[in-house]
Amino acid sequence: MIDPILDFIFTNLDPLIRIIIYPGITFIMLFTIFAVWYQRKFLARLMLRMGPVHAGKFAGWLQLIADSLKLLTKEIIFPEHSYKKLFLISAITLPVIPAAAIALVPFAPGYAIFNVRGYTGILFLAIMSLYPIFIVLMGWASNNKFTLIGAFRTIYLDVAGEIPLFLAALGVFVWAGTYDLQDIVAQQATMWFVIPQFLGFLVFFISYFAMIEKAPLDIPEAETELVFGYRTEYTGALFLDTMLGDYINVLAWGLMMITLYFGGYNGPAIFADPVLNGAFWILFKLIILLAITYTVIISYARLRIDQAIRLGWYYLIPLALLNLIITVILKYVVLEGGV
Amino acid sequence: MSGNGEYKAGLLEKMPKTIRKMFNWGRSFSLWPVHLVTGCCSPEYMQLFGPRYDLERWGVLPLASSRQSDVMIFVGNVARKMMLRAKRVYEQMPEPKWVYVIGACASSKGPFPESYSLVRVKDYMKVDMFVAGCPPKPEAIHYGFLKLREKVLNEVGGGGSAETVKPTQ
């Protein structure tokens, strides 16, 4: 009985390690816990506060464990006349979508969870565009006006934010001449794509806040208007699940930004092992990116929904198209001398 | 699982002592209050989340939502009409939940003993922590939170105060 299982484990040791330990489940969960703790400490320091201190010996590092323990033992409330199965399934599926997209991101040369070549960039964007659908389902199944308005706002914001983001990513694909994320990262060994694609990066960075739904574009869960947006009715473990989805979403888009514009795992060799070296540089870049993200979150007020849509349609989409035209001219006319 | 206050807190009582202590530790460091402004002790309470008194050091995270909170906070005088709304917010909160009453008015009608409209919170629901004062200083409210944390930490059963003494009307 045990022999076939052990045999299976030892013959597939490398993919299992990828799925379970390093860029897989364990890494994603630990990074999520770290990201929430980091956000609370960082925002607190920007407000001249201390943040969590007393849970755990060092700087409140057990704070998220305490929160998770509490949320796991809270009562789970199903609202009256809600679609109970959908209410449950959509919240449970939500963290799976961005985690599935992370499987395509290379963490070292030839080291991704789902190690395929080809149209992985397009596939990543396609998987990530499923994420708002589950938010809409959550908001609809809860049978509450706040969740429903939050879900509608998610649709508005995603139409305004997703199109410029995809157009900006298309600029990178045209510049690199490939859709393959591993090729794109390998081409950035000499120069990061943020330099030739700076306009596209600006569009990507602004749309990134629409996709992760944080301030100044946290319109779907505007705390002062809609209590918690689409997750108002979720209690206890299901609330934990939706927050997990939120932070894995941030991680996935952050990894995508690093992959497209900041050279992914590339960096000066510190460790001899390419996997360790790639892990170090990816984490280093992620931490800096998260610090910038949190600084923007704490600095800016929330836009109104019409302002956000105007930002997307009037400014970001034309800028992204301009970036695309400049990219085509630069690559095929200036550098290669003719179409 | 019905949201009307009928909660059977039996599962955690049956667990071994170490696991119960672990969950109590988690709860004690994660008391999320729902901020229901019933009266004028509220500015004293709001200061707790600013730079000087920073209650987030103890894991207390102020929330706008009742569905995710643990501690129901009455800040200041509670009128009879307000009590209806407060009861509704209280019933929206998932178990286990605790009640924390700030100020003399909400505790014992304070300077208005013969008022027609003020009510005492303890007549309507089981209260876990009172803080006296008119208004109490932020240090006092902070101290009350630490006392409430100790109470949660040393709880034996499932925790929280589910019973209601008197119907609202």
C-alpha cells in the first residue's frame, strides 16, 4: 500500500517540491502572512505608530497567527435568502485563481511550478481575468445591498483597469518579441524593460492599483461607503479565505510586474545556486515593491467611481496605445531599420 | 450557524486544555472592536488608535463592520432608541463576542439618574468590562482593554457573552 505512494513521491520529487514547497503552496501562504504583517507594521510606522508589538517576542511577528486562530474559531453566518452553496464555493475558490496564475511565473532559469514554454504571458493574464468573476459571484450570493454594489463597482473598475493593463503588457510582449515569460525574463539580463517601456510601466503601475483594489482605487470595498464591499457578509474562516485571496492577488500582480519590467530573478550572483539566487532577488524586489505600494495606499485619498473610470478610459488607454505605437516604431524602424 | 444568537459553544470546551489555551491566546491578541458611536465618550476612544496610545500594539484593529468584529463597544450614553440599533449590531456579530462599556452614562446612567430616555447597557446584555469616568481618560480605556484581554485569555468555555437579559422592548 505504502510502496506505490513512496515510489510516486521519489520519481516526482522535483515537481512535488515545486508545487508544495518553494514557489508553491508553502511559499505563497508564508509570503501572504508576511505581507499582511509587513503592511500593518509599515502603515503603522508611516503614521508614527508601532503596529503589532506584543504578539510574539519580536515585533509582533505572531500577530497574523493570532488573527487566523481567532477567525478559524468564529461562527460562520449564512445570511438569510443567500445562495448558500455559491456563497461558500466562490469564497473558497477565490484564492485559487491568483495562486494558479503564479504557477506560470519563473523563479529561476527554467524553474516555474508549471514549467511550460510558449504563450504563458497571455495565459497568466487570462487566468487573472477570472478573479473579478468570483468577486461578483460573492457579492451576488450574499444577498446584501453593500456586497451587490461592491460587486458592480468591481466590474466597472476592472473594465477601466484591465484593458490598459493588458495593453501595457502587450507593449512588453512586442518589445521582447515573445509571449513567453521565461524568455522575457532571460532577455532582461542586460537591461530591465522598465527603461524602454517606461510609459507602459506607468500605465501598468496605475492599473495595478485597480487590479489589487487598494487605495486610491479601493472603490469596491470603500470602507466609509460600503462596509467591507463584496466581503461584508463573510465571517470567520470564510472572511480569512477572502482576505487570503486578496493578498495572493497582490502577490500575483507584483510578481507579474517584476517579471515584465524589473528583470524577474535576474540580479548579481550572490548564491552559487541559481534557484537560491533567483529566490533572493525576487523576494528583494517584491519587498521593495510592496513598500512602494503601501506608501501609495496610505498617501492618497480614494477616487470616486466616475473619476476612476475616466482615469482608465481617457488617460490610461490612450497612453497604453501610444506606448504600443512607440514600441513598434522603436523596435521595427529605429533598431532594425525597416518593417 | 443562524445568526440569531443561538450558538452552541460546545466544541471548544471538549478540546484538550493545550488547544483551548492556544485558541484563547489567539483570541486575546485579536480583539477587533466595532465602533458604534452612542455618545460623547467617542473622541476619547478614537485617540486609542492614534500615535500616542496605539492599541494596535495589542492586536486591536478598529473595523467598520460588525460581521467581522469581536468586541461590541458602547461609547457614552445609550438612549432607548439607540439601544434598538445597538442590539441589532450586536446580533449581527458572530460568536464569540464580548461587550465593553465605556463611560458612566452607559454603565449606570451617570449624571442623569432620573432620565426618561437613558438606559443601562447591563439591563439588556451581559457586559464583560466597564470603564468608569465622565469621560474616562484614554489610559483608562486602554487599561480596560488589557483587562478584557486577560479575561479572554483565561476563559474556560467557548467564550463570549451570548445571553441577553431582557428583550429590547
